[in-house]
Amino acid sequence: MKTNQCLLVTAILFIASQAQADAGIRINRYGMKAASMTADKNIYRDNGIVRTDPSKKQITLIFTAADKADGADAIIGTLKKQGVKGAFFFTGEFFNRYPEAVRRLKAGGHYIGAHGYGHLLYCSWEDRNKTLVTREEFTNDLKKNYKQLEEVGISYADAPFFVPPYEHYNAEIAAWCKALGLQLINFTEGTLTNADYTTPDMKNYRSSKEIYDRVMSVEAGEGLNGHIMLIHLGTDDQRSDKFYQVCLEKMIKTLKKKGYSFVPLREAVGLGFDCSRE
């Protein structure tokens, strides 16, 4: 009887260990750690992560820049003062024009990733399903961007998340990212922080006050749990009302008082992610 019990316990432990191994961390062909999506609570759109775990009162700040860095000093200073780590995504032109800003962000422990070397428009504005670049063009462009990352001491494995140019993509683009061992990330819609680039002559112009008020309106309604907020590191000179100067610190402080934590991208998404996700 004892022998049978021992065999049963051994079998149960073996099955449990196998299940744990299946759900655990594994290494993909790019040398990156990838975990099972079984317990993943992130929200996806066309296989791009657009919101982290909505059950957690956490917010993640991401910043993109193509050719402007006028907000670098203000943003770096605000994040340091508030103890917040951001995630920054840059184009090839930005890396070439503003190496000092990249070095400062790296020294500050912020995430630095790719935003596409040539800032290509991947898919049509009128029809998202219409891809405008070939897979070869996409891959070659992204490889050039990652070569720049390597030149500043950021390895491929250090930058597994990618924000597409114009924050515009489709399922095909996300699949091409996955094939390269990358996870596409985009902002959570609704708060309008991504409209901080607009200028007064645009029909979709939003002032900093409008953006701030919208953030607080969304918070009062559905809440901001898991929100990925996008802010631009630089904006056109025609926009004198700079969100990073007028409202960024105020927004962070107010949301902290409301109980939100500003969580770094890797932690918010989960240190392990599965690039084999369909």
C-alpha cells in the first residue's frame, strides 16, 4: 500500500513539474526569455499590446520621437523628480541627431527602444488592413534601427518591445515583429495624451488643458488601470502649449494621489512575454 502511495505521489509531482515547465520561461531563437501567455492579462489589438493588466492600478508612460527633442530636459527632469521610469522609442534620425539625449536616458535607467529607422508608414490610414511596405523593407529598416541601439550599448534582448512609427500598424506588422522576436506595443486609446503633438492649425488640435481634463475624465469614469500613455518627446514649434511643460508633472502627481503607480514597461507588461502568440 505504501509503495502504491509513493508511486502516486511521484506521478503527481512529475505531472506538476511538467506543467510548471510548460508554463515557465523558455528561450526563443533570438535569445530572449519568453513566458507562457496562460496567466497573461494584457489587452491586445491586432496582436499589439495596447493595455497592461486592467486589474492593477498601474500606468506606464511611453515616449516617442522622430526628429525633435525639445522636451528632453523637461521630461527627464520631471521623471527624475517623480521617481518614474519611462520607455522611450526613437527613429534613426533621432539617434543620429540627439545622441546626448539617448545617453542621458540610458544613464537614468529608462527603457530605450526602436521606433523604426526611417519612420515609415506601415499601413494605410484609410484601410488599416492595407500594408504599404514589404516584409523585406520592414525588416531591413528595423535592423538598421536596432544596429543604432547596439552602438549605444543596448542589445537586441534589452529592447524586446517596439512602438511602430505613427503608432499605426495592423495584424500583419505585428506578426512580422513576432517573427523577429519582438512584441509590438501601442498606447491605450481614450486619454488623448497622444494628441500633444497637434498644432492650432490642425482640425484635431487639443490644448494641454483639454488633454489633462480628458485624462481626469477617463479616470473618473472607467479608470486608468493598465493604461499605456503616450507622450511625445518633442513637438512642432507652432505648438507653444507644450504638454510636457504645462501638465505632465501635474498629471503624475494628481494620479499618484488617486492611488496609481507609474510602473516601468517591462514590469507592467510582464518580464516574460510570448512571441509565439497567435
